[in-house]
Amino acid sequence: MRFLPLIAPLALVVAACSSVAGPEADSTSVEVTAAYRERIMLPPGHVLTVKVEDVSLMDAPARVLAETSQTLEGRGPPYAVTLSVPNSQIDPRHTYAVRAEIRDPAGALRFTTDTRHSILTNGAGNKVDIMMVGVR
């Protein structure tokens, strides 16, 4: 009984916080795991870029909905990335895909996706594993 004055205000604060809609409610998380088959460790300075794109139109460039880049400072694959796509930009009639690439410090392409990895619509989920291929 003596803790009731402390518990009641705490319960009210928790209830108020749970009813507030945050930015997470307005977006869908896309979880990507990117890797490459070569058994090499990339030197520092390489950059992984992952994009979620609207690939619905065949005669137009893909529209980027979300993008993130991270420097691979001595870390080996697989690389886990989470992107947030605004729900207002997701149309169930469209087709979406994830692509990934790794560039060296000079900007030259080292690894990239060579197949389409569908997500979000047409029965595809929000998680994808990407195996990148080496570029020569």
C-alpha cells in the first residue's frame, strides 16, 4: 500500500506513452542482409549502399524510396541493414526491390546485386538476403 503513490503516476505515464503514435507507425521496416561469396576481407574505406526502389515502370528509372550507406571499417560479411520506407509511398499495385553495392574508397564498384530481390508487395515480405557478385 505504501508504494501506491509511486505506482499510480508511473502507470499513467506508461499508458500515455503507449497511445502516442511515433514515426515507426508511419513506416515499414525493411531488413536486409547483404553478403558476397568471395573469402576476402575488404580494406578500410569501402562503402556499402543499400536502396529500396520502386521498379514498377519498365521504361523509366527506378524511384528510390529509402537508401542507406555505411563504411565497412574492417567488418566482414554478412552486413545487416534496416531501412525505413514511409507507408505513404508504398502502393500495393507497384513492385519494389532492394539492391546493394559495395564501392572502394576511390568510388569504383567492387560488388553489386545481379538479380532482383522483391519486397513489400505481390506476396513478398519485408526481409531479404542479398548475395552480391564481384565486379571486375
